[in-house]
Amino acid sequence: EDQVTQSPEALRLQEGESSSLNCSYTVSGLRGLFWYRQDPGKGPEFLFTLYSAGEEKEKERLKATLTKKESFLHITAPKPEDSATYLCAVQALDSSYKLIFGSGTRLLVRP
Amino acid sequence: DGGITQSPKYLFRKEGQNVTLSCEQNLNHDAMYWYRQDPGQGLRLIYYSQIVNDFQKGDIAEGYSVSREKKESFPLTVTSAQKNPTAFYLCASSPPSQGIYEQFFGPGTRLTVL
């Protein structure tokens, strides 16, 4: 069964304290892996798409990487405005349009 | 501005009532989706539509219905048959692609059953 697991469930950081969020996946062939940011009471905001192992993408303080079994979202020198829930989703090769989402990591960055 | 709009932002329903959630997009996207989000859980797919006048059930379609009469619109009806409808509902759309379906989300509707 296709599955996505995110860890940790929650993470508290001090401003400037770098860390990583993990997304482990089990799919019958990966078509794409997606990262989203979600603020409380709002819809997810698209961040990155990763297609193949070894690929990396960056946006401001965020960098997403991909291996054959997992993806990491690295947050460098975070600021309080980076506080949000980060969602990971995968699309399998044999899937038409369907994304499988993890339950997310709630990130709190303290000033 | 291009985007996805959902209305209303908050919706209260009495048990036994049907309610319809609106989703409109002006991004010229072909595919549209409805998800349900519950605390501590990932997004779960209710229905999706790849083209006008066609839609498919997702993982949790029971108690829900949809229509796709226009490319821009994909309303979701939560029927009285849905046993636990209180949740945050998210609409999404994705552009034509070569198989990678990046989905873009609306702001959501929070439905509460009284």
C-alpha cells in the first residue's frame, strides 16, 4: 500500500536554529514528491516538486532533497514567520492525478 | 488575479441538512479536486474531475456528491448521509501536464455540524 510518513509530528526551534523535516514514502514507483506549507486555517501553499533521487530545490531558507525512500526539508536559520505546518505528498507512477499526503510536521520558530 | 476561491469560509449545518460548498478557479486548469482535512490527519481525497462533465470518486466519497458542468467550477455537496461531516474542506486544481500533477489549493471552507 502506498504510504507517506512525516516526522517529527511537531518541532520547536529557536530563531536561527537550523533543522530538517523528514518525509518517508512507500510507493510503487515515484512520479513526483511535493512539499507544501500550510498556515492555520488556510489552504496549503505549494513549495516544491521533486522528481528523481538526488534532486534538490531551494527557496529562501528552505531546501528540499530527495532519495529513493525519503525527502528532507532543510530549514536554514529559520525565522518566526517560517512557523507553519509542512505537508509532504507523493504521486505514484500508476496513479492518475491522485496525491497521497502525510499528516504533516508542525513547526514553531520562537524569536 | 488568477486563483482558486472557495465559499463560504465558515459554514454551519444542522444534522439532516445538505449543504453545498463552492469552488471556482480562473487558472484555466483542467483538473479539480476536493479534499477533507481532519486534525492530525493527512488530506484525504473525496472526488476529482479531470474534464468537464466527468468526475471520479476518491478514497472517502460516501456521503458526498459533486458536479462539473463548467471548467471553472466544481461544487461539493455534503449530504445528510455523511456521518461525520465536521471538517476543513479544501478544493484544488492542477494544470495540464505530462503526468506530474502539481495541485494548487484554495483557502478552504470549515464546516461545522451543530
